[in-house]
Amino acid sequence: MAKPSVWAEFWDFLKVRKKFWLAPIILLLLLLGALIVFTEGSALAPFIYTLF
């Protein structure tokens, strides 16, 4: 039997525990993390860092 992925387990957790309000928070954190990683070495970095 195949082991479920982290995303499948997370989705099952949200469904069973009725914690759907966590999904936007996790999505926002992932997007901010991706923004920081992808703009780390670019010319946009000074503009991104002024937001924080």
C-alpha cells in the first residue's frame, strides 16, 4: 500500500478536524516563502525587503 503524500495527509487533517481556516494561512506562508526565495538574488530584493 502506497504511503500518502504530505499534502494528502494535510488535506485529510483539514477535513476530519474541520480546520479549513488553516488553509489560507498555510497558503499565504508558502507564497511569502516562495517570494523571498525567488527574489533573493534579483534586482527586486530591495523593494521586497522594504515591505517587511
